[in-house]
Amino acid sequence: MSGADAMITRAEKDLGLGEPNYIQDWYESRNGSAYSYNFPWCNAAITRWAYDSENHPPVCYGSDYAYTVAHAQRAKNEGDWHYGAAGIRKGDVYFVDWNYGNAISVIDHVGVATRPLKNGYVYGIEGNTANRCLRRVRRQSLIVGYIRPRYSATSSGGARTEGEEDVPDFRWYATDGGQTIPPNEWTSVEWENTQEDGPGTYWSVVFGAENGTTYNLMAGVTLDGLPEGARVQLCAVHLAKEGGLDLPDGILKNGARGAKVRRVQEWLDDHGYDLGHWGADSKYGSKTEAAVWAFQEDAGIVVDGEYGPQTEEAMEHRSGTANWVTKHWFAPSTPGIADPSGAADVTYSIPERILKGKRVRIRIRHDSDKPARVASGNVYIHEWQ
């Protein structure tokens, strides 16, 4: 069955795929020895997913593409190209430039959208991202443009799925597994792939909304390596910082102004990062962005020049002055029960409204007598409706 749903379902089967991989081998077998190395495979993944889901003609025009620029240019020639991210919906193929360009010639990367554009973010699945196939959420400003494939009229390509937009997304986190969970102990789930905070974060952060807005958090985790019948539960805890630095919560980036920016600038200046002639001037300009970029490189975290929860935590760690204290435990989930294969799925929705600005961690516990392993997981935070 062709269409957007089939395209996305096929892409989901490769989540977690590393490299070198079968997509590269397949592409070489079809296109020659020029591809007999560990080549960048993001567009080759799109080609393979289209081929396997019977979408090769509408997505790739009957050709194979490993070069993003060539694919985008072909779509433009065919009349299926749209600049920018406005209007992106499920099944569209979007193209990224890491330097925020707006020309086909500067495209660096590609993915397939899994849902409509929302709140300035594009949700998708991408190959060759951190050398793997992962779900990603990209800022709208990174998108050069997208292809609107002419999926079969009988498919659901481009159509709105019932309920898909009932609750607006705000933040998104996921893991593709690997974390070891000890028995009978509440353990924070570590998210590898996040909307904003980069890899290796435990936080699910709610912030940045209009005053008074509240949120609901929903999570799901699959644990494997369990004995049949073992019970698994999720819960959430709200933590607050005690002591430490006077650093702001939220996201700050180029163009921001005010006291929060100044506090970040003062920390950077105190730790030897160059802010230029004007120093801590309360304006988040190119010098502050470069200083944050340099600190992020030094700290070994995601480098994007923006101040956010992961950067704040790294600054606190550098200064060694803060403790995070559990303030509130939310009621745990109904247990998930391990099946004969040793896997247990557990879902969770916090039964209370969460105010903006709260820091929340998702924790998991199982009652077997030996460690188990996280196979996959995700968190979605929505405005409360």
C-alpha cells in the first residue's frame, strides 16, 4: 500500500539503524561503485523508504537520490517544491541547511515529516543523523523547503488524521534504547533524542508559554530483558534547584534582551568567554551566541549557540554549586506486564496540570530480580485543553 502512511511506517522500521548499513549497500548495488564507502545516507534512506513503500515514483520520480541538492532540484523542476516550512504536513520530504540558508544549492540534509508543522517545529524521521536513523524535531528556520509528493489519491498522503491536531505539541523527547535499569529502584529515563536539549538529558522541561498556561505530560517506555509477568511502572517527579547560580530557565537565543540575558553573559564573562567590546550588555547578539557556542564545545554538549536547560545544567556543573531536590512525586502509572518475549510496554499520563517553568523527570521501576534494558521510549508535553 502506497501513500504517506506507508512511507512513514517504512521509515519507522529503520529507527535506531547505525552505519555502515544495508541502505548504503542497496544503493551501491543499484548505482555503482562510486558509493562503495560509508557515504552520507540521509537521502539514500528516503529513496529506500520510498521504494519499499511503493512511493518511488511520487517521492523520487523513478530515480534514486543520494545527493540532497539533486533531489530538491528535481522536485522544483517537477513543480512539487515549496520553499520554507509553512504548510508542511505528514509525508512531505523536508530539506535542511545547518546554516539557515534558503537556497537549494546549500541543502545539507533531508527527512520525512511525520506530522504537520506545529509551533515552529517540524517533526520527522531522518537517516544519517548522529550516524543513525532517529526521530528528530527541527526548528522551522532550518528548513530550506520541502517536496509535496503526489501520493496516490486513495492513500492518506497529506491528509489530516482524525485527532492528529486535537492537542497542540509543545515539547518532545525520545530514546531508542540501551539504558540499563536496575531492579526495584526508581531510575530516571535518559533521553537521547530531544527537541531542544541535546543527547544525554534526563529533563522533560515545560517552559516558555504565556503566563497561566498549563501542560499535560504523556510518556511511553518499552523495557525488555524481563522475566514473563514482571511488572513495570513509570512515574514523574518535579525537582527544584537549591543553591547554585542565579541562571535563568528557558531558552535564550540571538535577538533576546533583558535581565536573563545579562545573567548568562555575566557567567560567561566570569569564566573567560569573550563577549566583545560591550561585555554584558543584556543583548543576545552574535558575540554572546559565539561565547555560548564556545562554552558548549568545551562542555561537550550539543553546540547550537543557544542557551537552554542543557547549557544551564552544564554551567551549574562547571561551577559545582547547585543541588536538584525532589519536591513532588506524581502518582505512578498502571503497571505494564512483561510478555513471554520479556518485553513490557508501559504508558503514563501525569494526572495533574503542570505549570510552566517546572522541571520534570520521568522515572521507571521494575520488580524483576535482575537488570532490564530500555528498548524505546518517548515523552510528549502538550498544552492542557
